[in-house]
Amino acid sequence: MEMQRFVDKVALVTGGANGFGRGLTEQLVKEGAKVVVFDIEDDTMEEIFGDNDDVVCMHCDVRDYDRVQECVKEIIDRFGRIDILMNNAGTVCRQSFLECTKEGWLEVIDTNLNGVFYVAQAVARTIVELGVQGHILNVSSNSSRTTISNVTPYPPSKSAVKMLTQTMARELAEYGIHVNAIAPGTSLTRITLGTRNDPERNAAFLAKMPFHRYGEIREMVDVSLFFCSEAASFITGETIYEDGGFNLQ
């Protein structure tokens, strides 16, 4: 029987149309939540969630500060509260340090760091105003502590998310708000397709993994929802590295 940890809860998932975000959305619904999805892939959102009465899809580019404010207000107008934020939207730029363009750098920083800040601040202000003892989960990466070549802006952006999580946790604890982060390793999402479709690169990568496999979306979701449940009621400011022991190499 499916656990029902989030009955009567309202959750917001950014980047919820694909991969990890989609998995979070689907599991939250299974466990009783009403979920709002922020994404820019409108067709994908409509295809996946268009017939689901428990999911509301909103076109929202998290890099757009004003649009984020508008969308968060729409959620409050509709549901009256936000209990859970899954701050997942992110992107990667596959450029080496010497080749990285200004545009490539800014796209990643604007999405992975600024977007996390914009959404988290807008939601936290609402939670504080309404007196909700909510949960915020930011998505970092194991690249926040492991050097990865040829994706120059990505590790710095995810390292900053880890520190932002700690800053938020310290300041928001007095309002009863829990803020944590998950730092996944390489998992079965579309970001890893380039590696998985290249036999040589794929074999080399898996050889470094203690379990010799990629992480599954289900595993990422399980850890994330633990952080937003009553089982984690005395945990805040933590980053869990859900990466299959990659850093043991």
C-alpha cells in the first residue's frame, strides 16, 4: 500500500516536466498532494499531466524574477498555501573552461543558482506570511564536491546551491521551515544521455562507480521526499550526496 505522507499538502516542483522533476511530481500525487509544476516545456507538461486533476501546470522560466513572483501568487490565490517546494529546475553547459562562453556561463548560473534563489525566496516569504511550517528542498549535485571537466559553470552553480541551502536553513529555522538539499550523482536522466550513448565513455564512467551502475530516478525521489516528511522533522541545512559512493574512488 502506498504511503500517504502528503495528504492535504500543496507542493511546487520546478522543472517538473521531465526526469527527476516528473518523478517527484508523480510520487507526491500518489501520496496525496496537490502539485503545481513550473516548467517551460508546455507541450511536455500538457502531455504528461494534462488529464491529472491533482497537477496544475504553469509556464514559468525560473530565470525570470517577475514571472516567478506572479506564478507563486497564482498558487496562493488558487490553493491558499504552499507546504513543499522542490527546487529542481536546472541545466548544464558542456563547455571547457577555456571555451566557455559568456552566454553559456550565464545560462547555467541564471537557472541553477538565480532560479533557485528566486523561487525559494518567493515561496519562503509566502510560507512565513501564512505561518506554514513548510519544507524546501534544493537540488545540488555531487559535482559540488567533485571536479568534473568540460561542464565549467555547472559545479560552481551547484556548490553555491549547497551554501545557499545552509544560509536559508539558518535564517528560516525560527519560522519552523526546514531547508535541505539533495546532491545526486549521475543518474538515468536525459542529462546523462551523451555519456550513456557513448560506449567508451559509458564504460569508463561505470568503472569508477562502486555499484557499477547509474542511479535511478526512483532513488532520487525517495531521498527527496524523506526530507519533506515528518521523518525528517529535526533535520535542516543538510545536503545528502545520493551518488552511489562516487566519492569513495
